[in-house]
Amino acid sequence: MKQIVRAVLVSSLFASSAALAQGVNMNIQVDEDGNPTSANIQVQGMDENGAGANVRVHGSTTTTTTTTTTRTRVRNGVKTEESFTETESGPAHARPMPPPPSEPAFRDCGTGRDPGCTMTRDGKYAMDGETWKGFYQSLKSQSNEISREEMAEKMLKRNYITAAQLGMLLDLFNNEITRLDVAKNAANHVVNPQHALGFSSKWRNSISAEEYTDLISEQQP
């Protein structure tokens, strides 16, 4: 934009100083918002010394502006031309990027003071309190563990949870093998997996506990 303004100013100053200006041609292009994106200006005429002058100026939103001035003089039947070229580079002015979504001052995830509630993973927050309570009660009311596991798996494909929510979810499964399968399905959707490492104590089987620890340690929120 700075280059376009400079180009217009240069041409305007020359046009006003030309005693016998013959014509000025201007072509300015704008974007969909009405902002100028480029300008092509041509001024033809005579300067104060009676010499012919032809000025071409091009400006755009790129970083370089080139100004070329050509003057023609005729003395004693001899025609001479002089050309002057000036190039200026500067930073381009791109449209500012929209700011990232601000972190909410407070979110309720239905788990009390939950540090994971204001964290994100893959740009998404964990389930809010109302969504979590509905999800948790639906699982809790399902008496069959296999059906409960399937419900949890489907829900976690579309939603994220905090470490605290994961702990409550794991407590709904009595079978340690099923509990580990649930942890595997949920691991990459936990927004703060570093806070879930302590849940390895939920397994009495040391092999399963170690497998859970390795699983959570590999997560990168």
C-alpha cells in the first residue's frame, strides 16, 4: 500500500509541475473490499525547459516499486532522450492474521478444580460439565460392560476429555482388560495426559499397569 501511495504522489507532483501537460492516464485496481492493490500511471507533457517528458509509474502491494522517467529534447534538429530509473524496496503489507481463540477465564468440566479444563489438544477443549455429566450418567446406567465400552469408544471418537474425566471413566470398568482397552481408545483424546500418569495404580496387574504408563507417556498433547 505504501508503494501505491508513493507512486500516486510522484506522478501528481510531476503532473502539476509540467507546464504543458498533454495527458494523464491512471489505472488503479482494487480488491473485493475496495482496497487498492496496484496502480499504473502515465504522464505525458513538456517540462519548464520545453523538453518532452514521459513518466511511467507502477506500484503494487509487492515489496518493490520502480519509477522510470524518460525526457526527450530537440535542439538544432537533433533529438535526444534521457531515461532515469529509480527502484525502491520495502516490506509488503499483508492482511493481519486473525488472533487465535482466547483461552477462557473459567470452564466447568464437571470435575471441580480441573487444570485440564482450559487446555486444548488438536485445537479442541475437553467436554464441558453438562456434556460430561450426560455422557457419564449414560455409561453408568449401562449394566453391561461390553456395551458400556462400545458407548465410550463412540463418544471419544468425537470428543476430548481431561485427565480427571479419564480417571472417572476408568472407574466405571471392573474388568482390568476392558479398562485398559478403554484407556487405549481414550489416550489420544486426553488434553492433559501428563496428569493421568498416576492412574496406573488402578490396575492390580503390574503388566497392565506398566502398559498403561507407557501408553500415557507416549502422548504429546
